[in-house]
Amino acid sequence: MNQLIFYVTEKQHHAGKLLYEWLLQEARELGVHGGSAFHAMAGFGRHGRLHEETFFELAGELAVKVEFILDDLLAEQLLSRVRAQGLEVFYVRYPVQAGII
């Protein structure tokens, strides 16, 4: 199993949708069993600029973390779909142990 995480901004769009919504939809169409999007309260990225939801002028620039737990094949298929769209999206992928107790 893998955890596959994409980091996008809350205002990024692709194919007429918010990018985080597009990622969730693509994963669902592939048969991924679940995914979640989480809104950041504050943070900074590769450019070093601090973003906080309290600054009105930075509205729309906070990160959204889009996360999936999926097998290797589905992770590769989802990454391939993102690449095929020519999107530049930062992601993290690593092995995890998952289950239901």
C-alpha cells in the first residue's frame, strides 16, 4: 500500500474544476476506495512566502493536501493521469501499512 499526497493551492483549477476536486474525481474513476482533501490554516512553500488564512489579500493561496491510500498499480495510474494532463503538481508517495481493526 502507498500513501499518495498531492499539495495544491485552494484556487488552482484544471478542466473547469478546482484541482483538488479534479484529483478526487480522477481517483474515484480509477477505483480508488477513498480520498480526502484537507485545507491548510497556515504554511509556506518553496518560495518561502508565509500564507495564513487571516490575511485577506492572500485568499486562495493556502495549500490543500489531497491524500489517498492505494495500491502500487492505482498510485501509478493516478500519477500517469496527472502527467498526461501536463500538470505541475508537487506530490509525496511512500509505503504505508493500512488496515481495519
